[in-house]
Amino acid sequence: MSEVVSVRLKREVIREIDELVSLGLFSSRNEALSFIISEGLKEAEEWRRVLDRSKKVGVPLLDKPLEDFLSERDRY
């Protein structure tokens, strides 16, 4: 089952997505974004596992929730 989700993206991101489509890597923006989001979620899940392991051994890698860390990484 799928749902329609509205999202606001920067023009440069849309240009990059359109370029991937024009190169034939994806048949549509929808296909490209679905793939990219799925891969991003896999990456986030790996970070969650690393953070969970670090908490279990008592060595925190972050002093804030993963979502805060990921939202801040774009500033650097």
C-alpha cells in the first residue's frame, strides 16, 4: 500500500532528481525519490543500531536524539 505525501524540496534537489531521470537511471521522479528515501532509511537504521550498541556499552556517540543529529548535519 502506498500513500501520497506532499514535500517541499529545494530547486537544486529537483534538478538533480530530474537529471537522474533524464539519464535513464529512473523512469520518473516518483521512482527516483522512492529509491533515495528507501536508501536513506536504511542508512538511518544502521545509525540507530550503532547508537543502540554504544548505549549498551555505556559510550554515547551522541548526546541528542538521532533525528536532531541528522537534521543538524546539513549545517556542516
